[in-house]
Amino acid sequence: MSRVYEPTDHVVEKSLLPSFEQYQNMHKESLEDPESFWSELANEFYWQTPYQRGNIVSYNFNVDAGRIFVRWLEGSRTNICFNVLDRNVRNGLGERIAFYWEGNHPEDYSRITYMKLMDLVCQFANGLRERGIGKGDRVSIYMPMILETVVCMLACARIGAVHSVVFAGFSSDSLSERMSDCKAKAIVTADGAWRGEKLLVLKNTCDEAIQKARDKYNHYVDMCIVVPHLDRVTPCGKIPDDVKTLYKWNEDVDVWWHDIVEGMSTICPPEWLTPDDPLFMLYTSGSTGKPKGVLHTTAGYMLYAAATFRYVFDHREKDIYWCTADVGWITGHTYVVYAPMANAATSVMFEGTPFFPDNDRFWAVCEKYKVTQFYTAPTAIRALTKFGDEMVKRHNLDSLRVLGSVGEPINPEAWLWYYNVVGQGRCSIVDTFWQTETGGHVLTSLPAATPMKPGAAGFPFFGVEPTIIDENGRVIEGVGEGYLVFARPWPGIMTSLYQDHNRYEDVYFRKFPGYYCTGDGARRDEDGFLWVTGRIDDMLNVSGHLMSTAEVEGVLTEDSNVAEAAVVSKPHPVKGESLYCFVILNEGAKFDADLIDSLKKRVRSRIGAFAAPDVIQHAPGLPKTRSGKIMRRILRKIAQGDKNVGDTSTLADPSIVDMLFLTRR
Ligand code: ATP
Ligand code: MG
């Protein structure tokens, strides 16, 4: 039984949603009368044409009954860029800061108001239109975390062009594949950027990708728009006096950002989009295989982004919110750009890494801007615990109220550290479970309204009705564990995979007709908390006992020597499957027979004798996606000694794979 943490007065006082009862009532209403629930929120936004009353949503989730579709707010026309900029300015908030930009180097920072951002977006949007980009055209974005990235996304949204952001850590192969797949007309990038002391010459990667797109996919990109970023920031390592010598310039394709906006008007009529018009596409992280080009549309996504942000972060007027995710991921789309802006929030946008110039950068930035809500990933939290509490304690973090986690299940050890050390035992933790596909949070705690358990995602957000079913599609009521599925849509859910509706139906709807299948497992406990147990593919069945990898990993990381753990199954002649565990140790810890023994004992006593690991391997690092998630399918191959590891293009550091084969036991 895990301890239940109740929200403290620090969080509950002045909260938008201060009680569990209120959450329950609202949740009930959102399911029983979605029309009244969502139309109330819709009234806050600008609709060029309102939706047809009585038609808030139509959908089919049953593959056996015909084509899968979801349509929210049928008949409506709106524009998200207009809603997050012009609407706020018209409401008198033009002078409010939209973003504090904090560069990789602590001396580089700036800020921008809603009004100024609107002007820049309109100019850039006009520039794109002038160069022949319009509604339905795809624009790839391969950018560092700079304000132009936001400008570019919003400018696309304004003119109905479909942005496809590719995380600027991907290789030219991955970029060329993604921009060819969506037939991007243009790509927007920067000359380069610093990540810590490492210089990334993004322009070169783009050039290679453009070349590869031609050679390999016969796809020609018309235009490569380049932001000259390097000259305006403090160098964090060696760099030539003339940064332009770092890359080539191709007159046929390349154009400077400032040449696009020069002379452009700050007035730009938006394109009014229907619920069938695409807003953006984004490839999933690629943790489990070939990335999927998830497609989102405007109306439902906008409402859902706005609502989740407001309630999950309990957003208030003077808050300073900071989400550390890169815009290359869905978290960056929804919770760096669209959702905070839909609430006229003031955010921090951060270009750097948690480790530069020192390992306390996150806390220094929280202190500098008096951040009230801080949102990051378990992988970052685990990495930072390694440097000790003092790194956190040297900063004044009294402004913090809500701490968010996203991307993977957070192990209870990391949760407790986040809660006690970063949050000083008085902030609420929101462990937000969601996917690129869901558009926004679907399971989460709410800061002042729901109690918390370390490692549990908590409760469904408004409009979300989670179902847990077993392998045979039988619904598990009450306490139990199985597949996490949804029988009805909420407004943020994707509408298709880009130009691959068949794959959309196959991947998400075929397994259990009538349900959207997340591919994740979940457990409902005796108090009604939902726990995400990890990918269904990662479930283990040892001698007939079904187990989740997350559970075992949580136990391994309880040991103070272990910084991070990843558990996979290895076929076993008797037990069916056995546990193969990879552990990363904390600084100064020793990997020896005693440690192995005590880890095995710990798992035995905490979970059961059947769960005793067969192998514990010391890992210098783990294969992770560029968004920091552990790729367990590769670890499974290593456990089996099978060198045929498959697609590794989404891996952050492919050399880890060889290293792990070498240290295999
Ligand atoms: P791919 O679909 O290509 O394999 P991916 O699933 O990692 O990649 P994302 O959409 O970025 O791509 O991640 C969503 C997944 O991340 C979820 O399905 C879930 O497995 C995991 N996840 C996200 N947040 C949480 C959370 N709070 N708790 C547990 N798991 C989470
Ligand atoms: Mg996924």
C-alpha cells in the first residue's frame, strides 16, 4: 500500500478546483453532457462560424461498423493562431509577457509580449504566403528552442499550412525521411545552436537531409528558411570568427528568415479552418517502432489543450509556467505553445540543457523567473537526483506550486525526491499520462482536487472515460490490471495518421473493436487510482504471473546505489519468461556480487519470489529515444544476445547498444 499525499494549503488556497468532490461533479458532467461542458469553454474562444448546436461530437470507434472517424464541433470554423494571439490582445492582454526566453548560456535571455508576438507571426505568415505557401501545404520545422520556432508554428497555423516539427537532435536521415513522408514544401531551421558546450550546425543537417530527400525519396523541398541564431548568442565553446564558414549557402533553396519578413505587413487575415482541416502533424517518439505521423485538427485540440492546461496546472493570473520539453515533441506543441497561450499564460522557454553551465541549471532558472509550475520528464528528474540535494537547496524555490511529470511512468523514488526536495513537501505533483495521439493529458492528478500516490497517474481528465480490459476484451471493473483503452473520444484526440488512415485504424482500433487502444497497460487500485504500468509489449509473464516492467524498475531504484533501471523479459524454458534487469548506478556506487544479491532479494521481498530477477547487468547507459525514453525492445534483443536490433534511427546515442552487448552477462 502506498501512502496517499493530500494537497497542502499552499496549493489548495485560491485554487480553481479545490476539492475532489468538485472534480467528480465536473467529470460526471463532462461525460453525461459533453455538449454543455465543452460549449461553455468554447464560448471563451473566437469562432468565425460557431459549431452546429447539438453536434458537439460525432464519431465511430468500431472498425466492424465502418470507417473510424472523430469530429468535434462540426460546422465550426476557427483559427488557433487568432485565438492564442489576436483574441488575447483584443482582451487587453497585449502587453502581457508571452515568453521569457532563456538561452543556453545564462547571459542570453529575452522576453516577448503577446502583442509583439502577434506582429512577428503575422509578418512571417505574410512572408510564407508571398512565397507560395498556403492552406494544406506542409512545412517542416527543424529548430532549436528559440522564439522564431513559436513564430513559425503559429504562422503556419494562421495560414492553414500544416507544420511538422522534427526534433533538432534527429539525424539527417531521420529528418529526410520525415520531410519526404509528408512532402514538405519548405523547411525552417537555424544556422546552429548550442546545447551545453556542444555546437549543433543545424543548417548542415538540413542540407544533407534535403539532398537525401532528393536522392532517396525523389522529394524536392522548395525552400529552406534559415534563422541566423549563432551570431546573437554567447559562444559556449570554440567557434570560428565568421560563423558563416560553418555551412554552405545554396541560392536556389536557402533564404534568410529576415528576408522573408522584410517589408511584410503586421496584418494577416487568418485562414478559417474546419474540424476536417489539418492543424499539424507530428511523428511519435518512435519508442516502439517506425514513428507514426499523428494528425491533429484545430477545434477540439484547442479546447482540450486549453482545458487541460488550466486545470492540470491550476493556472492563475500571475503565474510563471515552465515546461522544459522541446517543441519537437507533443509536450512541446501542446504545453509549450498552444495550451499556455490559449490561457494567455506567461511561460519560460528554455534553449539549454539541465547540465550547463552546471547541474543546477533547472533550479537556477526556476529561481530566476520565480516559476510557479514546473513541468519535466522522469528521465531528467532521475538524472538530476544523482547530483544530490544540495544542488537544489542552494536555490530559493518557494515560488513553486505544481510539479509536473510526463513521458514515462515515474518511479516512486524519483517521485519522492521531486516531491520532498524540489517541492519541499508542499507542492502537488501531477503525473500526466498522455500520448502524441491524445493531444493533451488524459490521466493525471489535479493539484488541489485529487490526492496523490507516488507513481500513480491518478484520475481521468474531463471528457475522458478510461476502460481497462483483458486480453479477451472483457471489461475489468474495479480493482484490476489490463489494457488501457477508451470507448469514446475527448476533444484532443487525433483524427488520423497523415495520409495513412488504414494504419490509423489498424494500430489503434483493430485490436479491440469499439475502443481506442493506447498500447499501454494500466491498473486500477482499491482507491480508484489509475497506474500506468508501461507498454503492453513490455509486460512480463513469469510462470503465469503478469507483471509490469515499471513495477520491478520501481523496486530496483529504491536501492540507494541505483540511479536508473530498465527491466525486460528474456525467454525462459521453464518459466516462460524471466526478468533481465539493467541498472545504472549512482556516482561512487560499486557493482559487485553483494549488490546483485541485495537487489534480487529486494525484488523478491517486495513483489514475490516469482519476480526474482535472473540477471542483473551493470549498464553504463541505456538506449533512449531522443526524447529520453528507454527503448526496451532493444534491451530485449541485448538480453537475448540477438544483434539484430532493428530500427535505431530514433536512438539518441546508438553507441550504447554496442557497449551493452560488451557488458552483457
Ligand atoms: P511510439 O508511439 O513511436 O512508440 P512513444 O509512444 O514513445 O513512441 P509519445 O507519444 O511521445 O511516443 O509517448 C507516449 C507514451 O509515453 C505513452 O503511450 C506511454 O507509454 C508513455 N507515457 C507518457 N506519459 C506517461 C506517464 N505520465 N506515465 C506513464 N507513461 C507515460
Ligand atoms: Mg506511442
